[in-house]
Amino acid sequence: MALFVGTCALGVAAFASTNVDNLFVLCLFFSGQRFSTRDIVLGQYVAVISLYVVSAVASVITLGSRSRVRWAIGARPDSDWR
């Protein structure tokens, strides 16, 4: 259980640290008059959901593919990590 909590905490920290630039983009969007708050929030939800879907699809492709396909998309098989 401690490993699971640690892994989740690491994932949240990695997401937050790599998403800092998004904060600046959001500040620019909110400072202008071109987009409404609703459009900005909806755009953020669409962006995060699309990233999740792409990553889930890539994960499924990686799990069900041969090693050549894994190398082509940048994922290495477990046997290559040793």
C-alpha cells in the first residue's frame, strides 16, 4: 500500500512540475477579453482529457504489441531495461 501511495504522489508531483508553464498560458488567457471564463475552463478539460486518452491508447498499444512496435513508439520492453 505504501508503494501505491508513493507512486501516486510521484505522479501528482510530476504532473504539477511539468504543468507549470500552463499556469502562465492561463494567466494570458484570463487577462485578455477574447475568451470567456467558460471557454478557458472547457478548453482545459478538453486538453487534459485528450492527453489522458492518447496516453491510455498508447499504453494499450504497448501492452498488446511486439517489441518492434514498442521500439517504434519509444517504449522499451522490460527485458531491455536490465
